Amino acid sequence: MNSVVPHALGPLPRRRWTILIPTVFVTYGLHYIDRINTALLFPHVAQDIPMSGTAAGLAQGVTFLGYMLLQVPAVWAAHRWGPRRIVFWCMVFWALAAMSGGLVQNMTQMILARFLLGLAEGPLVPLVIYLLSKYFVSTERARSAAWFLLVLPLSQVLGAPLTGFLLGHLSWRAVFVVEGAPPLLWAFVWLLVAANTPQQARWLDASDSAAVTACITAEEAMKVGANRVSLATLARQRVVWVLAALYFTGTGGSVGLALWLPTIIADLSDQTTALQIGLLTALPSLFGAIVLVLSARWSDTRDTRRTPMLTGFGVAAVAMIVGTQVPGTLWPQMTVFIVAVSAISSISAVLASIPGSVLSQVTAAAALAVGNSFGAIGQFLAPFLIGALRDATGNSRSVSYVALACLWALGFAASVFIVDRAPRTASESSVPKSAAPECN
């Protein structure tokens, strides 16, 4: 890229943070609640539709098989037509799939409904990260990802008690419908607010959109990879395979723990109500939300991704091993959950920012889609594996803890291969340092 941009543009517009981030935050929150509410709903479903631990793990995990299938095709479509309308239609279809869970009559229908939910929700994360890459520079990427990925732990903080409260007043069928309906309305809010580029955003004036575009353009000229979706290009990038390993182990283990945590808590204390289990399930995620934001800020400030990834995986793995040794009563085990969930939550935003720091926008989005697809495989296997282990060992917690610790130990090993800085390319010579804008 040969165009020269102004040297100093001053602070980038705050409205990106106050308008765009809350919009994607709510969008992702609705997606995540619909994806994980089965953790509290399935024990009630089992009263009407008999299911073993293995069947429950399959029904929860199959969502993530659907989740992986459309991610790379969706990035290709977004590169051609923009992410705005694709996300809109994804929301419509996942709302319908989520509500259909309240209509099922057997486990086969439930598995199909959850698979379709994953199919519709799958494109959201890579498309949102792709959209954010057009509005936020590299030194903001982990923080911008953090503020919308903050929804993961907060969905547990708010979503689990909400589901528990609804179950105290409604049937499980009604809860599926009530929690699945909001995306149908929010889809139109998304359509009004989201814009494919800063120039199309009605909430940015011309000078602000020009400043953002100039900064992003200068950064893109210094990254590797043509700005297109190509499987050959992706396969040649080491970061793609590192991302695949990190997402498989990181999100696989975290979702496996999240989906079984209410059941484990119920085993630890048989005197708890559905609302109390929801509140206890939310507690580790409250700490996780705080650590997620702090980790992203630390990562951006020091311009490093490797160190927070190593720390998060390492602490989470050790916590689960410690969990096999502490007393099997509620609060010692809750302490283990708080430490493990906080540690693994700390990697979320940092992980999402890795491809954008070294690859061009669309290549980074495609790389993230590949990584997230492997994460979906992990998210399918982990709940299924934990369910099978519980069936095979008489609901033993220790075996499940060791399985999670091994998974996160592999993530720790993969984190060693993270490269913090983009390699220098010939394109850097076309953007002299004196011409690069100072963006903050």
C-alpha cells in the first residue's frame, strides 16, 4: 500500500467503545446464554425425557459440531458482502433453533435442535472479530475483544441465576422459548447500529471515520497474508495451527467444566435449590470476568500474548490437579472452581487478538474461524468425555478433573509457540515510519 497518511491524528473516537462494543456485547451474550442454558435445564428435561450422562453430554456437545461447520464459509461471505447482514440472519435462525428446544419430544429431536443452534451461532465470533478489526488498532485489540468476550463469564453470573429463577416459575419447555426469543428482536437493533466499515457507521462523523481508516490501513500494510480467504494461505501460517491447538484445549476444557459445573455442585450439596445452584455456578464466572479484563489490559499494555496464555493455562491445569486432593465438600471445591475458571477466562480476549496482530484482516478472521472450529470440536468432545467418565466411574469428580488438567496442560505446551510480533515483510518499506499515523 503506497498511500501516505498523516503522521499524527490524535486520539481515535471514543464512540467505537460506547456504541459498537455494547452492541456486540449484547449480541454475543444472547448467543452464549442460548448455548449454555442446558447445564441447568437438562436435569429437568431428564424428568420427562430419560437420558444417561453420556446422552446428556452428547446433546450438549453436538451444538459445537454444528458450531464449527459454517465459520470459514461465513468469513468468505463476510469478505464479499460484509458481516452485518450475515450476523443478522444468524441471529434469526439461532433464535428459532433455541426456541425449538421447548418443543422436542425425545432425545433425537433435542440433539437435532441443539445441532441446528450451533450451526446458526457458529459464524458469530469470527465475524465480530473481523468487524472489530476494522475499528480498533492492534494496541486496542485485546481490550476490544475483552469487552465483548466479557459476556462469557457474565452470562454465567447473570444467565445461570436467571435460568434458575425461571425454572422456579416455568416449565423447562417454557424456559427454552423465553430465553430463545430475545435474539429475534435484537437482530433488528444490530441491523441499525452495526456497519461494515467506519465510513458506513452513521454514529461516526467523517473526520473520525477517516482517522480510524487511516490507522487501520497503515497497520494492515505491515502484516503478512493477502487480504483474502484462501485455504492454501491459511495452511502455510503457523499461527493457524497454534490457534487450533489453543482453541481446542482452552475453550474445550472451559465449556466442558461450565456445562457440568451445576451437576457437580448439586452432587456436592443435595440441599440446594435450582436458584442456589445457579448462583453458585455463577460465582467462579464473576471472578473470571474481572480477570479477563485485567489480563487483556496487561496484554495490550505490554504488547505480549504469550505470557498471559502460558499463565492462564498453567494455573488452570494446576488448580484442577489440586482439586483432586482437597476435601470433597462444597466450599473447598468452589475455591478450586473459582481459581480454574478465573485462570482459563483470562486467556479468552488475548487468544482472540493473536491472529490480528500478525495477519491481514480477512486472513486473521479466517485463521480465527479455523481455530474456533477446532475449539468447537473440543467443546463437543469435552462435555461428552466428562459425561462418559462420570458414567464409567460412578460420577467420580477426580477423573474428570484430571482429564481437564491434561487438556489445559496441552494448551500450555501450545502457548510456547505463540509469536508476539508480526514478522517483517516487504510491504513495510512502502509505509515509512515517518508516514505512519500515531493512533491511540
